[in-house]
Amino acid sequence: MTCSPLPGSPCIDAITNGYYPPTDQRGFTRPYGKAADVGALEYYPSNFTITSLTGANSNWAVQGNGFPLTPYLLQSSSNLTTWSAVQTNATGPNGLFEALDTTSEASQRFYRISVP
């Protein structure tokens, strides 16, 4: 049995010398974050998080994190009531994702992540 570190635990990102296995006990990629975590499990947030929106011309790059190799759906809305699919994809082995909204109204939208 294993126990995941709690958010803010001092064991998170504590291995800075590079000596750790490439995956944790579940097979999730290490490190997640700035450095690897002490213990059998690498800490991953319990949900998907959008961490940045970057505008380029009329496009928006939406970046974030979640669980490794997990399908997700990026949705957008102009009114927070009606949502449309922007992109369906899966996170990488490190749990990171990046999606691009190329619609002409991208700069005037709200975004959310849905996990099936």
C-alpha cells in the first residue's frame, strides 16, 4: 500500500541530485514539477489545471497539467453557459498538455478542461 503526499508536503520536489527512478510505483513519470519527490509516489494534482494562456496573433495556446497519458477535452465558451469542443487529446507522459484554439474569437473566450 502507498500513500500520496499531501499538497505542500516537504517531500514534494525534494530530490534535487538526480538520483531517483524514472517512474514512480504506479508507472507515472518522474519528476513532475521542479524535482522528483521523496517516496514511492510522485505527487500529481488531483485534477486538471490550466496553467497558462498565451496569445499569438488571433490564436491562443492553452497549457496545463493533469495525470500522465490521460485523455482530455478542451472546451471554450463566450458566455459560460454554452460550451464547444476545441480539442480532444491526451496528456504526455509527464502529465502536461498544450492545445491551440485557432478560432477568430479565441481572445474573447473562457476555457475549461473536461476529463471523460
